[in-house]
Amino acid sequence: MLGFVGRRILHLVPVLLAVTLMTFLIASLLPGDLAYVVLGDQATPEKVAALRHDMGLDQPIYWRYLYWLGDVLQGDLGRSFRTGQTVLQAIIERLPVSIELMLVAEITGLLIGIPLAIICAVKSGSTFDRVMTGSAFGMLSVPAFLAAILLIYLFAVQLRLLPATGYVPFGEDPLGNLRCFVLPGLTLALGEWPVLMRVLRSDMIATLQEDYIAMARAKGLKPMRILLVHALKPSSLTLVTVTGINIGRLIGGTLIVESIFALPGIGRLLVGAIYTRDFIILQGVVLFVAAGFVLMNFIVDMLYAVLDPRIRHGRA
Amino acid sequence: MAALDLSIDTAAISPARRRQLGTVFWSAVIWIAVIGASAAFANLLPIADPTNMDMLGRRMPPSLEHWLGTDGFGRDMLARLIYGARASLTVGLLAPVIGGTIGGALGMLAGYFRGRFEALVIGSMDVLLAFPPLVLALAVTAYLGQSIFNLTMILGFLGIPAFTRVARAATLSLAQREFVTAARALGATHARILVRELLPNVFLPLFAFFLLAVAVTIVVEGALSFLGLGVPPPAPSWGSMIGEGRESLEFAPWLAFIPAITLFLTVLAFNLVGDALRALTDPRQGAL
């Protein structure tokens, strides 16, 4: 296990470095000089040159990268030239909102997906199974922004049960806070459950054909016990991986959902930075999100190895 | 024993399934054809100008003059829907072509030559995959500026890793097969083996994946335009139409729902056709 972790960490470092390099290159090589953005169109060439010097933009690009990397490694992602807030501060302020949203979405997705997958696997081939597999396939074609519009129309406009937009901090009003997350969480969960259900269903169908399940049945164990204890764990390997892979999609989804429902999370920070052309925030958030995503995948890899001994003994 | 049962199972199900897919599959194909044709010949169709505003006739319900009504600026919804199809399909088809060509070539070369080149390709793809696609697309659009061309290039670039994986996986297994060994024994060059022996076999799984990629690309383009960061206004795009329609959900919900349903049906159609083709090329995935 230690060797496995070591190998994965050795792989992690170059990927993280490459991620910083790419984030830096996107921000530096693409057209649009930061000094012009800060000073505006009316700036004189002298002023621009002076600011370029101050910001180190007149240095060779590899030096700029190394300076920037040095700052990043010390936790200094820069400071917004619009609000004066440091990037790290802005991210830390908004991170809890995004994490809460993703948790609500993933848990809701699992709560819908797992029971449906088990029922479909047990009754595979039945009408219920075919209807559910069909709807799952259909739901995969519903982008988050469509689901959001539909949910807002149903629950906020027609039934007037839930707020369409807005945010209340958990500390002020826990119940109100949760109410704010119902529609955004459900929006994302609607995209999650079909993926989770399809994966678990097909693994579960394969597991239920194993000899030891027949054995358990022959011993007279209760069907529920067989399903939940004997069949669920060995069937959930792919589910874990997919849950991990989904985090990338989920992050993309939070961008949209936070914008639609006006939740002050990382996604809205990023979209807002684009609207106001606040490139320092943009660069910092992209780096933070990509690095976080790489680390999440690393953790999922580890989790996978814990669940499946074959992987840590070097067969993968 | 269990594995053997399983393979017999799928072999027995597949042909029946293929026949069952019939109507749904063909309706999807027809829908794609209709949307594609109306987008391609939008200029020739007897429809209004999609950017022509009429402030007196705003948010009109469907009528003989405006079959699907008018939007918040009094623009004809049907015309905007058809011209929107143009934007969505241009980006949706061209971006995967770019990603498929580059990614497919890289994947085949990596799967065929193996060694250091393969390690380099996989390594670079790992880095690209480290960015959540939508985040990267947003960031690059922010720097490059909004235009259909930029959007197509970015989304095409983002599609490369996935196509590389599909092409590499297919090439890896094919390169071990007898017909490749036979071609090599006959003295065929690497280029000839890649183009004449491997490409025809890799093409079908790549094409099935291409259709699924079209669906994903249309969704991403829609999402970006919905946020106002995709196709630049006033040119219509389904995503921006849905975004504009959101403002009037309370009193004119159809303004959001008409483009939403069109987008959904188009994405669903590409998914259905792509999935059916994939099931044909890869019987193991049939259970999913």
C-alpha cells in the first residue's frame, strides 16, 4: 500500500506542476495585456510601461513563471485590482458555499440513484427497469441550466414553495440556508443520479450472477440482507470512481447553478471575474479549482485502492 | 462459468435490441436531419430576420405571422430558433471534428508506436483532463474574446483527450491482431498499416464517440451562451435564448421553454444515435 501511495504521489507532483504552468500560460500568452486592462483604454504608453515594470510584465516569461510559482507555493495567489481583496481570501470566503452545494447535490444524487439502481438490478428486464433506464438516458440529455429553469418554473413561479434566488448564511438561519440549497442541489442531482444509477445497476447485475450470491440465497438469507450486505459493496467500486470523476462535471455544474441561483460560491466568483475582466482573480480561481480537482482525483484513486486490493498490488 | 453465461446473454439480446431501437433511432436521425437542414438553408427559408426588433410586438403569443411568437425585443422566435440552430450546430459539429482529428491521430500513434511517445501523449492528456472543461473553456474565452470561431477552437481543443483515449484503446487491441502482423510480414510501412489497416477499424468507434461529443459540445456551448459568455449577441443561440427567456419565466414561460425543448431534443437525438452506434461497435457496453 505504501509503495502504491508513493508511486501515485510521484505522479501527482508533475501533474500539479504542469497545471500551474498551463494556468500561467493561458493567462500570459493569450492576447490582452493586463496593464491595459488595469489602466483602461485611455492610458498613456508611459503609464502602461511603468505599470508593466511594476507588475514585472517586462521580464522574460520563464522568470515571470518562476516568480509567480514561488508566490503560489507560499499561498500568495495575488490580489484583485478591482476589489483589493487577495485571491486566497476571496476563495476561502466562498468555498463553503460551493462545497455545501456539491455535497447536497451528490448526496441527493446518491439517494435517488442507489435505491433505483438496486431495484432495477433485481428486476432487470422488467417494465420498471426499462422505464427507469430510459428516463436515466433522457435525463443525461438535460443540461443543468435546463433543469434549473424547469425547477424554478415549477417550485418558485408556479407553486411558490422555494426561493428562486438568494442566499442566507448557515450561521444566521440554518433552515433558511438549507432552503436556499434545495433547488440548486436538486438541479445538479438531476444530472447526477442517471450516471450513478446506470453504473451501479450494471455492476449489480453482474454481481447478482456470482456463485456466492446463489450460495447466500441457498442458505436462506433474507433477500434484503443479500442485496445490501453481500452484493452492494462489491458492486460499488465503479460507483466510487464515477463519483470521483463526476466531481469535475459537478464543478462545471456549480459554475452555472451558482450563477442562476445567485449563490455566492467559487463558481460565481469565477463568472463574476470574467464579467469584470478581473484576470488576477480568474487566474487564481482556475489554478485553485484545477489543483483541487487533481487532489480530489488522487483521493478517489486511494479510496479505490482501499476498496479493491488488486489495484494496490500493482495490477493497474 | 458466470462470464460465459454473460457473453451468451448479450449475444442473444443484441440483435433483438437492435431491432427494437428501430423507430426511436430513426426518429432521432430524422430530427437531426430536419434541424441540420433548416440550419443550413436558413437564408432560403421564408422566415423573418432573427435580429429584427419590433418594440410594439413584444412577447406576442404564437400567431399566423409569428408561428412561435416573439421574444422580449419583438424578434421572431421561429427565426431565432432556426438561426440559433446554426450557431449551436456549427460549434457542436466543428469542435468535435477538430478534437476527433487531432485526438484520433494522437491516440492511434500512441497506441501503435507505444513507448516514450505514448507516455508523453498520456501525460499531456492527464494535464488537460486536470482542468474541469467548463472552467477552462470559460477562462480561455475570457482572454480570447467571444466569437463562434474562438468557441469552436476552444471546445475542439478540450475534446482532444477524450478522443485520444478512445482511439488509443481501439488501436492497442487492434495492433495485436493477425491482420496487422500479416501486413507487417508483407513489408507494409508504418504509415500504410496505420492508414489502410488500422484507421478503417478505429473509425467506427471514433465516429460513435464523435456523435456523443456533439451532444456534449452543444450542451457546453449552450451553457456558455446561457451565461452570456458564448455566442456574442445579437446573434441568436439556443443557450442565450434560454438565458433571455429566464427573465420572463413568470409571464411568458414559452420564451425559455421553446428553445429549451429544442436543445433537449437535439442533444437527446445525438446521444441516442451515438449510443446505438456505440452498442454496435462495442458489444461489451451493451449492458450499460
